[in-house]
Amino acid sequence: MTNADLRKILGDPHYTETDGTRTAGGNEDHWAFTLDSGQRIGIESRIPYEAVLLYSNKPDLEEILKSLNLPLDLIIDSTRFEIYNPPLKA
């Protein structure tokens, strides 16, 4: 999914990082939402790489996609995602 596609669906980003020394090189757009279920999510679009990262306190990808009107076909091919365990709490 391209950054232009995300902007059409989500609107203007809540924050845009333009300092390439703070990013993976190039601009990044960021959105943050709290879903009706209480699930908190962050979306990071690494514009030059056409890569989108999703962050969530609960890894319910289908709920995220449905709530934000993102295409559900994004979850058909699980090889397009890397899911990481939550960080450990001290």
C-alpha cells in the first residue's frame, strides 16, 4: 500500500517527520488512533520505501483494518507481515 493510498483512506497524517536523520531516510507519515474497543494503534508510513508499519497494544490486525476501512485483502498473504512479541515489562 502506498502513502498516497493511506492518505486517501486515513486523511492527513497526524505527524510528518521530515528530518532524514530521525527516520530510515526520507519522510515518514504517522497516524495514531484509539478504536472503539480500546485498542490503541499507530501507523507509520515510510514513504521512500512504500512500507507501512502498524503498532498496537493488542495484535488484532483484522479489527484494525476493518475499523480504519483498510482493505482486508492485506491480511490474505501472511508473508507480507512480521509480527513481534510485545516488549517485556520490567
